[in-house]
Amino acid sequence: MAIKFSKIAPGMTLYDVRRTKMGNTAISEWSLWPVKIISVDPERQTARVVWNSCNPEETYFKRDLERLYAKPPKAYRDQQDRRRNGGLL
């Protein structure tokens, strides 16, 4: 489940998890990117973040922050387990 704005603190690493297409096909997969929280401004309900650890700092607003996850969701973890097991359940 996504995180609440009140629980976000500087130094946290949250995760941006979305469905993405696999190349030029109709097949999709779960993708995950780390988002490092640099600072939080509770008055403006914004935070300075670094997305994917190699991009420059940017400002995320409350709506953007509440779409992030504290740990990868079950769907992403299940996908990774299937890949480790060679597609076998």
C-alpha cells in the first residue's frame, strides 16, 4: 500500500512502481525505481527527491509522494519470484 505524507521523513528510500511495456509488444511488466527523500516541507506538502539515484533533485508534491511505496508491492515481489524460479510456481 502507498505511504501517507505524514510518515515521509528525510533519508527514506521509497519506491516508484508502475506497469511498463516490454519493448514493441502488448506485454507489460512491473518496473521499480528507488526515490530518495532529501528534505520534506510539511507546510507546503512537498519534498525534494532524487528519482532513480542518478537524476538531479526535483520537487514532488503530496499527490506524487502518496503514490510511492515504502516497500515493493506484492505484485512486483511475485514477478521477481517467478523470474528466479524460471517461470515455475
